[in-house]
Amino acid sequence: MTFARRKSPMSLVLTACVMAGLAGCASTQPAPKSFSQASLQPYRLDSGDRLRVAVFEQPSLSNTYTVDQAGYISFPLIGQVPARGQTLASLEGAIATQLKKGYLRDPDVTIEVDRYRPVFVMGEVGRPGQYSYVPGMTAQNAVAIAGGFTARGNRRDIDVTRRINGTVITGRTPIASPILAGDTVYVRERLF
């Protein structure tokens, strides 16, 4: 006679919890190499960036413009100018080129970022939400601005979602990793 060993309901619940926790750990891969490379590249504009555009000796054209949801800025005389994915230097050149076409002889255009698009901090933090990005910000800075870790927050590494070359990628990075404007930082719950 063979006896089958029955597991208690408590051990089944514990096994299910451990398996769910381990599945959560495996769902996000370490950040690809493109994450760290993106932080070394020139800043790329996207929706939500507010730009200060100055055209030398043209006060009526010098103003603050926001990159709209479609990725354009609406500029006087020349209309919609594509900004998404552009560097500041390439956008300066694009505006100057358009202004040369019948409006100004030799336009001198300079652009600065007046306000970067925000970062989003979610998960096990005191105040999840949208926060202003500051150049040089790390994930740890973003968590501190969002009220710090909760008692259950994983303080070692975090998940970052970032748009790289038009593709949205999520990867696990150390808490001291740099983040970029537009990133979403997610603090996971620690297992123990």
C-alpha cells in the first residue's frame, strides 16, 4: 500500500507566494548596454520639453516654445518644426535653414532647454508621481524627491523604463544609475 504525502494548505500558500515572488524577479532583465550609452549621448528632445529659442536681433521670434504631443514646436513665420529626437544643435540648424528661406538673410539661432520633460517615480516610494527632471539626476535622487523608500522598498536596484531610438525598453539598474528626462523609475517590493 502506497501512501501519498499530502501537503498542508499553509505549505501550498507559502509555495505559491515564493513562486510568485521569483516570477516577479525574472520578469525584468538587467538593463541593456544601450541604457548606459543613452546617458552619454547628446540630449534628445521629446514631447513636454520647453525650449528657450533666441534669434539674434529678432525679439519678435525669441520666445519659449513647448514640444507638443506630436513632437513639433510651432514657430512664427515657418510653422510646425519637427523637434522629437533632435538635439539642440540640429534643431537650431533646422530653424535657421527655414528662416533663410525668404525671411532672414543670416539668422543666428540658439536654443536652451528651459524645462525638461518630467520623470515618473512609482512603486514602493513615499509619494509616487511625476517630478521635474534635473540634469545629472540618479535613480536615488528621484526616489528621494518622491519621499524616499517605503519600509518594503527594494533599496538595491530599481526598474527603469526608457525610450531609446523610438523603442520603449525596461531594465533593472543599480539605484545609483543615472536617469534621463522622461524615464519611469519603479521601486519594487523586497522579498524579505
